[in-house]
Amino acid sequence: MIRFIVAIDSKRGLADDKGIPWNLPEDKRYYREKIKTAPILMGYNTYIEHDSPMNDKANYVATRTDKLLKEGFTAVTHPAKFLDEFDQTKDIWVIGGAGLFDSLLDNADELYITKIEGDFNCTKFFPDYSEDFELASQTETKTDNSINYRFTIYKRKK
């Protein structure tokens, strides 16, 4: 199963030019807990932000560069083809960034979205998923650092 995981504001913003513009400790724990269960696929800019692999599973990086990646990361030059050929009996997490989410949304089975109340003036956005996905579950509203948010799971419409 191909799962996306992301936190977005009320305008589907996920980051600005400096990175993620909010600090939500419980969301970070939720994110780490989820992605430790399976291999992950990330875009090159997301990869740059990490000194070491995100979990003890495979860490794939969608990249067009020939640069050697850091130890523990594996380059993927054609991410859509990679996901099409990925063993569908196994799970994989797509963790961003915005360009990767946009190019692979048609491959996703489930979306784990932390919905953050408010506009954080983001410059990078998650694609519109409303036509193809439906809400499967959501938590009560939580608050961290005076920011309200909730965890949601969307499943692809049949």
C-alpha cells in the first residue's frame, strides 16, 4: 500500500522557503511512529535536510542527479515507475516534498494528513486530493504551541 504522510495548513501549505513553519511535537512523534513501519520515498530536497536515514527500513530518494547519496539512501530516477513496480503486498511511505507529492498523487492509496488550522504563508503546497480521496478517520482537535490541528486519514475513493 502506498501511503503519503504530510502536515498541511488550511490552504494546503506544507512549507515555506525556510522549511516547515510550525513546531508541533506530537505531530513529529506521530510522523516518526508511522514511517518507522515501512520503507520511505522522499524527494531530493527532503533528503538534503537529513544527515542519516529516517528509519531502519529502506530510504529511497527521487533524484535526477548523478551525485552519490549519503550512506543508507538509495537513488530512484523514475519514482512513478518505481512505485508501479513496488511489491503491492508491502507498504511504502511517501514523505514529500511538494513536487514529489504532486507527481505521485495518482499512485497513492491512503493519505495521512495532519490538518493544521490557519494560514502559515507557505510557498509549497500539497496537491488537491478532494476529488479522489474520502475521509476515513480523524482525531479530535489537538493543540500544541497555540496551534490547533488534527490527524486525518483519507482513502482513495473506489
